[in-house]
Amino acid sequence: MTPESRIFVAGHRGLVGGAVVAALRRRGFNNLLLAGRDTLDLTDRLRVREFLADEKPTHVVLAAAKVGGIHANNTYPADFLRDNLQIQDAVIDGAWRAGVTKFCFLGSSCIYPRLAPQPITEEALLTGPLEQTNEWYAIAKIAGIKMLQAYRRQYGFDGISLMPTNLYGPGDNFHPENSHVVPALMRRFHEARLGGVPEVIVWGTGTPRREFLYVDDLAEAVCHLLARYSGAEPVNVGTGVDVTIRELAETLARVTGYAGRLGFDPTKPDGTPRKVLDVSRATALGFKARVTLEEGLGRTYEWFLAHAADYRR
């Protein structure tokens, strides 16, 4: 990669894509190719192929995806499977046909088996059943990894796959039902504080353990590994540190200034009992996450406060 490299960031308006664009610009990469949904429908295979053939990027980062929390995954399984498969097929195949030099695919830690040994190594892929609450999304992401591996084997296409853990940060989706756990709880605690609500109830028992990565750390990993890694095997990207959902909720209450009671609803699904990544491969390649959970949540809440009006019904 050079400052003149033409880099297409697919999904630049999303949480991850926006952070990747900012990180690239911080590193002096300003020849960026960006196209919003109103300009380019990434599920349209022929249109994507034409776009990439015309624009001729040298590098592609596929940060676009249909994402959501447990509720969204359970409610819209067909959408999560279909839309993500279509996006991946269109962008990966289109990039190869356009002669792209390097491709970076962003997956998810949900690709690993529900009861994978902890911390989860990359070798755990396809060794057991998936977590049912998000298996449709996971299957799509596994297909993306395998598609890049197949294109590498058959065509010599240099595509890498990064598997981030649970992400959060400025620009996240704070929808009360369709968002991930951090933004959903952050909004609930914020509104409970403003409304003087005496108790906030969190789904599940509070005992599952999760790892959380600040999105700017992922963006730095994308820039670092795009330039320094060229291999078929996926690379986990995370902190290597996990907390219980109760600990997460307590931290969010502290960050948002909510002083009420914290309760849990054990009738709601917990999901995977524990999920923390083994990040030794990324560490060996020279990447290490730097932002602590409390620091990252604080930055995210500052951003939310500045944009809170956008989320009012």
C-alpha cells in the first residue's frame, strides 16, 4: 500500500466502515473510493461488477453487512442470510474480476461453535454447532471466509479475513430493539436516568461472558493487517479480555450516570455462555488493541449525547 493506493471501503457509512475510513486518512491514505447505498446497491451483482471495473480500486475493505442483535437475528433470519450472501458474492467476485490487488473481508466471532473451547482459536471454525440465535448471520460470514479461500486457491486472489469480536463505538446503531447489546443498553440507561426510572431490566441472567472491542481498534487492525498479512486463514481481532453481562451493565450504568437498580430477566435468551477470542495470531502479526472497555464506553457515550436528538422518536 502506498499513499496513491485507490482503496474502496464498502459500507463507509456504517460503524466499522466509518472508522476504517478515518483510520486510513490518519495514515495518509486519501485516494479513497466511497459509494453510499443511494449510489451503489451492494446486493446487485452486475452493478457492483460494473462499478469496480470502472473505478479500478487497488484495495477493497468489505465492511458492509446486515447486522443486528439477538432480537433482530431471531426475527429476520432470511434477511440476514440472504443479504449478507448477496453482498459478499457481489463484492468479492467483482473485486477479483476488476484486478484488485488486496481484499479485506470482515467477519464476526459468531462464526465459531457455540461451545468452542475458550479462548477461541481460529482453528475452532467448523468444529461444532453454531449458536442458534445468530446462526444465519454466522453461516453467511463463514461462506465469505470460504469464498475468499476458494478464490485464493483457484485464482491466486489475495484476500484476507479478519474476525472481530463484539464491536461498539461512535456511529453505532442505538435502536432499542435491533441493535447490539452495548448500544441498546447504553440508550436504555440514558433514558432511564433522564426519566427517573427506578430499575433497568437486562435480558438474560447476566452471567454470560463477552469480549468487547472499540471500533477504532478494529480499524487500526484493518490498516495494519491489510499491509502486513497475506494468508488464507482468518485472524481473530479482539482484546483477549472478557466480562460478564452484569459487569458490562454495571459499567454502562456508571458511564451514563444511572443510579437506579439493575435487574435481570432469566426468561430471555442468554446466547453463548462464554465468548472470548484467542488473539495470539494478531499479536504475532504486530497488532494489539489499546482502548479499555470503560474508556471506549465513555467515548461512545459522549458521541451518543452529541447525537441523542437523532434517536428520539
